[in-house]
Amino acid sequence: MQSAEEKRRYARLPKNFPLEASILQFPFSGQSSVSASCADISGGGVCFESSARFNPGDKLKLTVHIPTLNKFSPSFFKVYENDADQYLQAIGEVAWVERNGVGYITGVKFVDIDSDACRALCGMVDKAMREK
């Protein structure tokens, strides 16, 4: 589980964004993606539900479809992008795994994420939390 300090650092937004996860290991061409659904997401990581079991310490390539992410981007080019196909891409490390019925809940800490994407994600989460 995440430490109390980390839980306070990032607000978590409960959302079921579609997510693709794959383990980063050689050979990359032999890796398959697992489709999953977010349980929650924050600027520090993501928790997702899937039928696949990952192990603590596994490094994952994550792609999360977040339709409104672009609206929170500090990037100049956000004006030219549409809302339909916006994806957050990050490298994460599995922090914990719990069995959940027929599947697993996996907590992942982001270890490499584009700084503009992280700022956009944090802005989106903060706005959603203020509106609750």
C-alpha cells in the first residue's frame, strides 16, 4: 500500500477510464497489452482492475484514455488537438496487488511521465475534486 505521506500528496479521482498496460521487458515485440479499467487516478499513479496479475516491482507501460485531458494541458499545441483521442502515457512500477473476485486490483506509481501530461492530469483531478 502507499504511505500516508504519498496519499496526501496527490488527490485521487475515482474514474473508470480505459487503460492498456504491458510489462516492460525484453523483447518488447513479444509483449502483449492487457485491457483494464481505472479505479482511480492521480498525478502520482493509478489504480486499475484487470483479469491479469502483475507483481510488485513490475515496470509497466501505461496508456490511459482520458477524453478531456487536453483541456488542462499547459502545452501550446493543445489548441490543435481534439478531445476524442487523448491518451496519458507513462511508465509505472507496480506498488501493490490485491485479489478482487475473479480479477486483481493493481496500484501503480508513476516513475516516468511527461511533465506537461502530469500537470494536465493534476489540473483535471484538482478541478474535479473541487466540483464534488
